Amino acid sequence: MDRREVLAERPVEKSRGFMPGVSVNPSRVLFTAGLTGRNPDGGLVAGGMAAQTQRTFERLRAILSRAGAKFDAVVKQLVYVTDIEAYNASGRPERAKFFEGTRTASTGLVVRRLADPAMLIEVELVVDLPGSPSRTSLLEKYNVEDHGGDFHQGVIVNGGRLLYLAGQVANSPDGSVAGVGDWGRQAEKVYENIGHVLRAAGATPATVVKETTWVLSIDAWRRHGPPVRRAFYKGDFPASTLVEIPGLARPEFLVEIEVIAAVA
Amino acid sequence: MPFSTIATPEAKPVANYKMATRLEGGRLLYVSGQVAWDTNGNIVGKGDVRAQARQTFENLRGVLRAEGGDLSSLMKVTTYITRIEDFPAVAQARSEVFQGELPASTLIVVKSLFHPDFLIEVEGVAAI
């Protein structure tokens, strides 16, 4: 809990209610999954962007609250929307009610599709938690809802060292692409690469904190990716986000996955 | 250095960037997605991805320097572009500003950024 706001007076960011940069002494850090406007039954809340934004931040508030934090501890937000006009008109004002005066580092993206085609917004947060690292475990993974999905809604890193991986794609060491046009093979290769890098850094799949999966087609990914992913994590899932976008660095790539892990 | 670089022969990067970085000490700085605007919020290089990339990386450097770091402090960058055909120009602008190897890196083509005139946005995490 040693938050420093960087270039707080820079007018462009100030007028938009965020901060160019936020730095912390990382002692306990919470990463949330990408949260959306789902109801407890799994369906989307009715009422469009305003209602989905409100519901998204209510759910994030519950995740923060479980970790003993409020929105004033948020360091970074990543907001994915499918309709920027709707977000500007009716999402932003709802978001502002939760953050009040707190300004976080922020990135906003317009993507092609989220988990459900009717989803308009998804938000993930990085949070600087109060308190000292517990000595019991490096990671605390938890859910505040019984969502039944293969992810945790919040993962706390208790001390330790954060590990940032480049986005991993289905490339072989010789530079060739494995599984051109083949979702299952690319999924295998991507997780194989993630495994190699984690091992080289002294981490394991169980110490992955946050995962972002960028795919060219959520429908195709859902047919081929989840079995490979489940075998990799063996039930010990990170906080995660799944987003559909129109392209990756090479036309052959169907999926790119980036992970943040922790090492004691 | 407040962070170390991880490399393994079994999984190699597809371009000139680090495969992974591990924080070893120091402060962690989260930098907002930077775009090509000047300090008054005017877009620099409308329609010109090369000019936008230069301004974007300048803005990124500005945030890092304000906290006592520089581009070399970055552990991870994520570059979002709106048109894949812009990637070569972005890659070139990027290698002009980074000395040597890039940080751990992700490149994503998104549908758009939060204003239709922006062609590139770059966010990063740095150890300082």
C-alpha cells in the first residue's frame, strides 16, 4: 500500500478521469478475472450497456471486498467493450459511480466479441491490497460466486515475484507455425510454450495468476481449446479473460495467450 | 536491474522481444494505454500510423521518465493496432525507440480503440 500517481496533472488523462501511470511497491496484489454483466443464474442482465456496466462493477466490488479492498485500491483497469458509442454514452457514467474520485491507470479496447455475443462490456482489474503478505501461501485463489467456470474470479499474489510472459503463439523454435488452420494443435503448442517458459522461470501452471486468451473465433476456440487448457492447469485455474479480436501478429495465428505468474 | 529476463531454447520469441521477465525488486509501474495525442489532447498524425507510433512511444517514455525509469524499465508491453497492415510500420517505429531487445511483448489487432482516429495504443508494466 504505497501507491504513487504518475503525471497526475497531465490534462488529457485528468479530464478523462484516469491516470497516466500508477506505481506501487508490490507486496500483495490482486488480479481479477474479466467480469461481465452476468446475473447469478449466468444470464446477462437486461437493460443494455448501462445495466451491464453497473452489474459488472457490482461484481467486481464483491471480489475487491473479499480481499479487503475498495475501488480506491485499484491500480489498473482494462475495459473491453463491443460498442464504444454506447460505452461513452451510458457505460462511463455508471463506472464513475463506483470509482468516485479514484483515478487508475487504464486501457480501453473495442473488441469483436466477448464470451456471450450479447455482452457489451468486460472489465478486469489489478489491485494493490492492504496488509502484509501472508506466510501461508504464495497465491490465494477465490470465487465470490458459484459460477461453475474454469477460472477463479480473484487471485491474490502474497509477496513473491511477478512473472510477465510475452503473448504466446503456436510457433516452434525454428520459427515455423505449428498447426496452421488447426485450432486444437495451436492450443496444444501455445500451452506447451507457456509450460516451457514457466519452467525456465521457476514457475508452474499452478502459479499462473492471470491469463488473457485472444482468439480469432470464440466459437472455434470453445470447440478445441478447453480440453487442452484443462489438461494444462489440472483444475488449478487462474483468473482469466477470453476475448475475440480480428487479428494477431501473423495471419496463421488463431490464438495468442498471455499469462502473468508468480514465483516465491 | 529490478527485473530479470527469462529465456529457454524450447520456446523462442517470433521477433526481437523477450519471452518473459521476472520482477526481482523495486516498484511496479502500471502505464495506461498510451495513444498519439499531445498534451492538449490533439491527435498527432491522423491517418499516419508511423507518426502515431512515434508519438505513442514518446508518451510512453514520458510516463516512465516521470517515475525515474525509461523504456528499458519495461517488463512487458502490449501493442494494440486497428489494422494488421500497419504492423510493419509499427514494428519499425518500435525498434527505432527501443535500444536492443523489446520487453516481453504482445501484439493484438482490435476492432478499434476508444477514438476512431487512433491507430495504435501501447500499454506497459515497468519495474523501477
